[in-house]
Amino acid sequence: MIGKGFFATGAALVLSVATQAQAFQPSAELTLQQAWPVEGMLSGNLSGLAACGEQIQAVSDREDNIIYTLEPGDQTWLATEETFILPEENASHLPLPLLVSAWVRGLGGQGLDIEGISCDEAGNRYLVSEGLLGILQLGPRGGGFARAQWLSVDQALYAQGEKQGLWQQVNALAEGIAVSSDGEAIWLAAERLSRGLLKLEQYDGGWRCPLAGCVLLAERRFLPAEPFGAGVLDSTILAQDFSGLSLWGGRLWTLERNEHQVCRRHPVSGHRERCWSFAETLLNESYRYPEAPFGLAEALVINDQGITIGLDNNGRARLDGDTRPWVFRFALPDDWQHDYTP
């Protein structure tokens, strides 16, 4: 039997969603410098970007054991694959219902669901697996096959996140990773419902939560699709999410896919300081995917050259029929340091 309390709770939820959605205001627009298709990714699905020294490296969530190096060209970027050796055993702190998703994806050869890549100053690569909520580490790119190893991650990463509303849905877990230049700290982005930012610190051969806890930020918010134009996105209410993460200029930068924006955040608190939008570019007729129910930006890297965003179009075609992954280079905004306190 459904009682009055159910309807009261449901009404409160609808009111909360409506209130949050109405509060959304688009940010100032970024200036596009150039856009390029990416050739050579075997399965497409560009899910992560990182600046590793002078190179841009990338991963796909369809390929468990490949890292790509992207070679920029005038008209296209060429992806060169590097195959690495996975550990023989996979360890995860996820409960069985969430692990089932990884098992099902593994039947198609993509059980790890690699959603992000980051590099430290020594060139070590770190890949975040959404399927297992784990982190793979590889050495610098070089000759021969690299061998990956799982980092020893504190079980509290899952427990503390779950307590604050993170890790609630299959295929909505870790979606971005950033590593400090000295390789002593890692930040992770939890995707959606709820979205969040978490931090790990290296200690005694393992990765542990800081004294203040792993979770810097956890929030469940929504926004309407209407501000982006009627019919542009095949949805009416969108969950605010994080789909990429970068560490640059002493700040965390979050890729907020459904809001079509990049935000500068404090690395200690996760507090949002300032945001810039890329909606006018990615929702333009030239780059729009008419069958996409939500934003497609999933990869982010920021350096002195600008803000580079990669699309995971999941095989969808643009209006012109193009199904390749694309990368977009935006100029750093003149005010990127506004209200910035080191």
C-alpha cells in the first residue's frame, strides 16, 4: 500500500529537481581555436585525455589494454596504439550488484571500462577503471610491452563515497582522474547521481584517504535541457555530472558534460570557483549529434596551449554523417585566474 508519506516524499523530490533545474545559468563562452577528427582509434569512444610530457595520450572505454598517443595534424589527429599487459587478477571493493556490470561488459572484452588517464612528472600513467572502481598504473611510454599493476586503494574510498551518496548506479561510477606532478596524490571524479570529487594520498606503499576523508564533494543536482535550445538534446531534465578531470595551474578542472562547461575548482575542498561554457560550439549544427540524449564531452586536458576536450560519441553520427571521435581546442580564457588565490 502506498501511503501519504510516499506522495509527500515524491512531491518534495519533484520540487527539489524543479528548483535546482531553474537555477542553472550558462557560463561565459570559450573561444574555439580548432576542431579535429581522430583517426586510428580501433573502437572509437574517446573517454580520456592527458598531457604526458610533450605528448597527448588517450584511452577508450571500449579497450581495456590500449593507450593511444595522439599526433596532431593540420586536418586530423592520428592515434597510434600502445598495447600493455593487464594484471592477471582484478581486485575491487565494489559490491556484487555493481561488479555484475563489469562482468557483463567483460563478455565483450571491455570489462574494465577505462574512463580516464593522467600522468605524473616522471611519465607514469594512471588509468581509472569505472567497471571495478580501481586504478591501473603503468610506467612511461617506451619500447616493448608495458605491464600494468593495480594500485592498492583504501577500501574507505568506496565506503566513504557510498555513505555520501556516491557509487549508486551501474555505469555511473568513476569518470575522471588527475594525478599530482610528484605522483603523491590522486583525485577522482564520481560521475552522477550523485556526482563527486574524491582524493587519495600515497602512504606506506598504498593509497589512503586523507585525515579529513576521501570525499571532497558530493552532490545530486539536475538542470533542464531547455537553455540549450528546444530539441537540441533528446531529454528534458539532465543530471549534473562530471565526465573528465584535469589538474593544472594549482587547480582541479572538471568537465561537466550535461552543463556543457569546464569549471575551475579548489583541489582541497572541491569548491567551484569559476566556469566557462562550450555549449555554443558543441551544440552548433556543424558538430551536433541529433540522437544524443545528453552531452558527449568525456575527455579533458588543460595546459598552456589551451583547453582540449574530446568527445565520446559512442558511435553516433553527426548531422553530416561523421562517426569519428573529435577533439576541440579552446583558447584559455583571459580571466582564467580571476578570483584565484594560490
